[in-house]
Amino acid sequence: MRHSAPELFRKNDEPLKGSYYKCNLSAKREPLPSLKSKAINVVSCNDFIKKNIRMIEASVPSKPKPFVVDTRTGHKFDIKCSGLEPFYIKRKDFGELPKYLSEREKAASEAQKNYEEYTKQLKEKNALMVITKDEKKVGLFIYFRNFLST
């Protein structure tokens, strides 16, 4: 044992240390089957090696991946991931603007319209009034009369 003292250095009355780990199983396990039992020695009728060979012969070989050679030393990379070849061109909505972008554009234009209406109303509210000559005379007469009465 690695961490325990050898037999020679242990005192005579000192007991051996027991295991700190206890078995969690409350009942005994079933015995293992014998080597002569039929369950272990079942021979399969299928020859998997020949079956796999026939499947490989019947299968269609995979196409080589298209790639582009970049440098004269032979550095190459995949065309599909590079962006040199159009991708997903057979989709039904190819070339159309995505819905979320069109909705965002509508919301932005509506917010811009609301802002323009609000600023227009503020300008109309704070604008100077144009008074005609008759209204001006009436206003001056009212102010003059109030001034004299005080």
C-alpha cells in the first residue's frame, strides 16, 4: 500500500485501516454466465465483411469538392465558403428584401412622418400672427381706453 506504513513500523496493538469505501449494493449480484452457455457463443449468420464490400461497390462515389488554387505554391480553398460562387440561388425568395428589413423601413418612415407633423404643429403654434390695420386700430383703442381709465 502506498500511503500506509509497512508492517514492520506498525505497532502490534494498532489495527489495520479498513476501507473508506463501502459497497452501495444491498443485494448480491447475479452470477456471470458460464463460457459454455448459448447466449455468448451465438454465431451470426451474416457475413458483415462481404455485406459491407457489396454495399460499397453498389454505392455512388462522392463528387470531389470544388476548390480554387490561390498561389503558385498550391494553397487552395473551398469555392463554396469563399463567396466566389452564388449560393442559395434556387430559393423561392432569392433577391427579395427580407421581411424584417421592410418592416423596419416602414416603422422608420412612419416615425419620420410623425416627427415632421409634430415640428410643423410647433411652428404653427409659435408663429407670429399677422394683424390687419383694422384689428390694429381696435387693439390700440382698447389699450388707450384702459390706460386712461387707470
